[in-house]
Amino acid sequence: MSEPVGISVEGVHFGYPGRPVLRGVDLAVEPGELTALVGLNGCGKSTLLRLAAGLLRPGEGRVLLGGHDLARLSRRAAARHVALLHQSAPGVPGMTVRQLVRQGRYAARGPLGMLREGDDGVVRRALEDVGVAHWADRPVEALSGGERQRVRLAMALAQDTRVLLLDEPTT
């Protein structure tokens, strides 16, 4: 999938035990498009993003990434193509900003989980792009909530994917 990648959601149904969330959702996002999902709290926006990132599997329907069925890819393979910035994430005691951003390279790592040549450059560029390179050696737990969200954005950028999904990035 080295060509530009679009995402298509076709007839997707999804629910949690005892609670249907999405019914017959269709969505097409073409390469290069910027799309915003707007709706009430609890209407399924975050769930739809998790489906589009391959973190959840639809009960019915399918999610296509560049024409390929996302359900046929492992989570790691999907993470090579789609990055998702969650609206919140648990704390990470004992990690520095650089260590957390390096976690974004998980899907690209080689055998035994080793970073590959060039991965440090990708991490450095992500830190610089988000304006947090000067925090690289600071503990993540010492940052404010907004600062942590910027670092998580750098981590998503470090995945170096064709598709970036942002779930309430301004929180």
C-alpha cells in the first residue's frame, strides 16, 4: 500500500454487549481529504475511529483501507498504515517523552522488537514537528494534560502512516 490510501466504511454495524452503537454506517474518505466527525457524546464517533484503525472488528459490514479489508490484517499490520490518537490515554510512569514517542515505532520494529535504522530520525522529526523536542528527556508524568496530548500526537506521527485519525485532538 505505497500509493495514497483512502478509508471506506461499508454497512458497518457494531455494538458492545447489550448496547448497539453503530448501525449501517457508510463513510468514504479519499486520499488527501480532511474529514471531521461531529455528533453528540456517546453517539459512536470514537468507536468508528477505532474500527477505522483496525482496533475493533465490525459485527457486520467492512472497513477498507486502500481497497484492502482491514479485518484481514493483524493489528500490527494495520498500525503500519493507520495511526490513531486517542482522546485520552492512561499515564505512563517512569517513561520519558522520547521513550513514549518511540513506542509509535512499534509496528515498524524488526525481529525481537528492535528499532530499525532510521527509526530514531523518524522519532526526532515527530518530536520537532509537534514542538516538543525540548521535552525529550522529561518524564511524561511531569507534563500537563495538554502537553501529554501533544506528546501523544508526536507518538502517532512517529508511526509514519498514510492515515492519521485524531479522536478529539484538542482535549
